[in-house]
Amino acid sequence: MDAMQQHMIDNYRAARLGTPAPPLPGTHDVAVLRDLRDYRRFEAVLDGRLATGRLRAALAHLIAPRHHHPPACH
């Protein structure tokens, strides 16, 4: 049985019991991955390691921005 078939069974069961229908498969996948990434960063800080990610990259960009050279005139 795949995820969609299980979802259809869960919808049927929810309708019979009068409870709210479950979300579609994959609805919260991105949020779960973000939470996992944040948790791993949190564990890194607790272990005394550097937490890497968007904040660190943004700070690095502010400290040492890349120099863009204007195009040469012909």
C-alpha cells in the first residue's frame, strides 16, 4: 500500500468517525526537514562546535562582501 492509498483509508475512517481529515501526504515534509536541520545545529552548539547555516553565511557576507567589478568600457 502506498501513501496515497493509506491517505484514502484514513479519510474514509475520519469521515465515518466525524473527525477532521488528515493532511495530504508530503504536506509537512519541508517543515520537518527544516526542524531537523535546526535541531542538528542546536546539538552542534551544545557540543561546542560551530553551527553552520544561513545566519552564519549572512554574517560572513556582511563582514567580507564579495567585490563585483564593473564591466569594462569598450
